[in-house]
Amino acid sequence: MTTMQLNAEILRNMSIIAEDENLLKRAAKYLRKLVAEKKDPTEISKEEFFASIEKGEEEYRQGKTHHIDSVEALHDFLNSL
């Protein structure tokens, strides 16, 4: 089914339930749920971002980081992964 056909089917079905407020509310609730599922899974909140920065800074202070000071060291590190 093409996008145009799907849009036509959705609009046709919406015209059928348009007169029933309860059905419209259910449809709106379901559409909000679908939109929430569509959000980018890699998107993080501002709080999560800053918590990650703080965690990285703490790991740096504890010496739990890798120090790469040359191209050769970078290649060696990447090849070890």
C-alpha cells in the first residue's frame, strides 16, 4: 500500500469516527502513543547529557581513561578493540 493510499484510508476512517467524541479521544490517545514511539532512541535529556559529562570527568580524575598522544598510539588502540 502506498503512502497516498494509507493517507486516504486514514482520512476515510477519521471521517467515520469524527462524529463520536469517545472514538476521537481514543484515536488521539493512540496517535500520541505512536508519536512517542517514533522519537529518536539516541536522543537524551539535558540531565542525562550533563550526568554523562560528570561521569566522564570523574573517570578522568580516577585515571580510568585512555591517553593517546600519537597517531600510532591511536591506531594501536583502535586495532585492540
